[in-house]
Amino acid sequence: MTTARTAAASAARRRTIDAVATALVPTASRVTRLVLRRAPQRISRSEAGVLAALTGGPRRITALAELEGHAQPTITQLVKRMEERGWVARERDPADGRVVLVSLTAAGEATLEEVRASYRTVLRAHLAAMPDEQIAALVAATEALAGLVESLQLQLPPGDTTR
């Protein structure tokens, strides 16, 4: 390839990356809001986020606060309400008794699965109406998003437990 073609391809790639970087978060946020509006829920978005975050294992309150974008006192109150419902359990970290770890209970897992099932129900109806080519594009996009999430998580500061 000539230098001019290489430069043109590089410039086109930069424009494409800029377009995706500009549109990705607003579009993903809109999809999330629309699905949440159409899916009947008995829990809040924040509660669902905390439950999902705990599927990878116990987390500190501070990690949950950072992950969910809330102040630590807000997450502490949220976790307290969720504990009262039986969705999470709190215990002291055996390695550091000052630290509280929050873990998912069986009831919390069941609640999260109900939430996810309602999302799937909403999405299935709309996905079924789409052409196969668009479904294939969404499969590829979903895989690419998973890779992007992994890349972003690897860039977290050392000691950050939001992975």
C-alpha cells in the first residue's frame, strides 16, 4: 500500500473511532433506559447494579460505591436495605476486621435473575423483529463491547476492586 493510501486509511480509522467514541455511551444509555422503562421491576436500577456487581464475589462497600457512582454513605444505606430484604449479606473481612465485605445471597441471585429475565423478555420481542444481518451485527457488537469492558477494567488503578 502506498504512503498516501496508508495515511488515508489511518485518517478514516481515526474518524471511525471518534464517531464510535462519541456515540457509544449515549446510545448504550438510551438502550438501557428504554429497556428499564419497558421491563417491570420490583427493584431499583442501583439495587440491580449492586446485585450484578456482587456476582463476581464479595466486595467492599467502597468498591461498590465507586462502581455504582454513588457516595459511600448512599451505598451503605442501599446495602442495609438490601440486607433487610435478604438479597445481600455483610461480614467483616477476615484479613482486616475494619473492612466490611458485601456478598450476594441466594435470594439476591434469584432477584437478579428475575431482573435479567425481564430484560430478556423486552429485548427478545424487538430482536425477533430485526433482520438476521442486524442480529449478527449485534452479536459482533456485544462481543466487541465485552472486550472493551475488559480493556477498561484492566486500566483501573492498582488496588481497585471493581473488576
